[in-house]
Amino acid sequence: MAKAKARKGNGQEADFSLLPDLLGYHLRRAQSAVFQDFAAGMNGADVTPGQFGVLALIEANSGLSQTRLAEILGIDRSTLVAVIDKLERQGLVERAVRPDDRRSHALKLSRQGQSRFEALARLVKKHEARIARRLSGRERQTLIELLQRIG
């Protein structure tokens, strides 16, 4: 494949070496663009894509344990605890002792969390439409399927 070149800010060409042929390079560039649009589209809401994902999973699976949520997300439980702590401090998530296992916490959205999630979900849907605007419905579905095969 021919080497890709681009102009730097000062007008000099930049040789991208083998980067244009690397899947990881394009995934990272796409992720960066998606995260930037997400942040811009949240209207100042203090939420990351990861935090929104946690809220979405708790909303859809009220009573889920922290351990199970960490498994679903494929992250370390201690990493999740920090996220849940932050969401709890913001009044969005509540922890309750599980009657069947006192060592475990059942997670649910608070009333404020439910309301905030609904507002954020509307913003996220607009964000999704923006980032997929150059794709047909079929291309969008194909991209999701391909990314699932990698992930």
C-alpha cells in the first residue's frame, strides 16, 4: 500500500509510515473523535462514556451486584467501585445490601439518577446520530458487527 502523507500545521508533509495500515491506529482515531463529540454533546453534563454505560446497565438491570456489573463490563471490580462511588456521591446510584448475600450490594438508580439517565439518553441518541451520519443504516450495523468480533 502507498504511504499516506498529510500536511502538518506548518505546511510540511508528514509521512505516516505504517500507521494507515494498522487497525488499532484507525480504532484509536475513531475513538478519539467519538469521545470528543460525546463530551461536546453532553451540554456540560459531568459524565463520561464509561459512566453513561454504567448508568445504562444499572437502569436496565436494577438490583445488579457490583461484581456482576464488573464482569459484564469486563473491568476490574476495584475500578468499578471508584465509578460507583462517584455516581453515588452525585446522587445518581444507590447501593443496598442484598438480602441473599450481605457481602454484596444491589445497585439501582436513584430517582434523580433515573431522571438524569433519561435526559442523558436523549443526548446520547443525538450523539450517535451525529457520529454515524456518514454511514448508511446497513454500514452502521456492519461496523457494529465487525467491532463486536474484535472486542
